Amino acid sequence: MNNIADTTRHVDQTFWYITGFSLVFLFFITTVMIVFVIKYRRNIHPEPSDIRDNWKLELAWTVIPTVIALTMFYSGWSSYIGLRNVPPGAIEIDVEAQMFSWLFFYPDGKESKDLLVVPVGTPVKLNITSTDVIHSLFIPAFRVKIDAVKGMDTYVWFFPEKEGAFDLFCTEYCGESHSKMTGTVKVMAPEDYKKWLEEDD
Ligand SMILES: [Cu+2]
């Protein structure tokens, strides 16, 4: 079960990997720039030296950034693949976005509005569409976000690891009350989920 839940962590790892390199380079380049501006200022170094045809330097500044960029790509690509490959045994819930609410349809006919209820410890696949304009489903806690488009089926999947309530947003400006198009994901114990499914609306 553990590697299913790792999808979310892979997304975070990629984020920190890229942010980490960005910060290191920001400080490195800024420091070198400041040092050079002082050390090689015109009144000390009036004649600039010619550094053309330094193949070692050119090789280094080509190969090192290429390798770094490729590892960033690999990290992003592998976490993206994890987000797209739905594990077997996922519960499928249909999602309809509309101005300005989210409707959820469960396998046995139960429906809910602006509230997504799922059992803990089971992968969940959301099949998403829209009845009007373009919306976008965003559940930050599970690192998933995808457009809801009329006439098109999109999906996300996630693995709820622990019980609790998590925010759900529309993240595509869809009209006047877009900012009110929010909801909650409730992760329940499997018994409570079953009970909830059987309750009348
Ligand atoms: Cu919307």
C-alpha cells in the first residue's frame, strides 16, 4: 500500500528538488556577480582578459546544467506518471462541475453536493466533467488538479492516507461566484463511509 501513497510525496520531492537548485543557483550567481563587480572593477582591471576558446569551461557550463535539467525532468515526469496511473481497485466517483458547485455521484446512486466523502486507505478515482463552462478541480492535500470541461472526460486519482477534512476548490475562473465554488473532502473510516452511503439524503 505504501508506494501508492508515495505519489503525493513524489510531487513534493520534485517541488523541493527544483526549488532547492533554484535557491542554490540564486545565491551562487548573486555572490559571484557581487565578487566580480568589486574584484574586476575598471580602475583595478582596465584591460579585460580574453577567455574565448576555453573548451573546459564551455564543456562544464554545458554539461552540468544539462544534467541538472534532465534530472529535474526525470523527477517531474516520474511523479506525473504516478499521478496518471490509477492503481487497480480504485473507487470510481463521477464529478460534475457546474456554476457554482460540485456534484458527486457514487457507484450505488448516492449523490452529494460540495462534499466528497471517501473511505480511508482505498485509492479514489474521480471522473470529471462540466455541465457548463470550464472549471478546475483542485484538492491541495492530495496534490491533484485538473480541468473540468463540458463534453470531455478528465480524471484524477488520489490515495487518502488518513481520516479528516480537506479543502477542495474550483481553480479556473468560471464566473461571478467562482470564489464560492469550494467544497470539502471528508475521509472516513470504511465503516462510516458505508453507513454514510446508506443514509438517505
Ligand atoms: Cu468553477
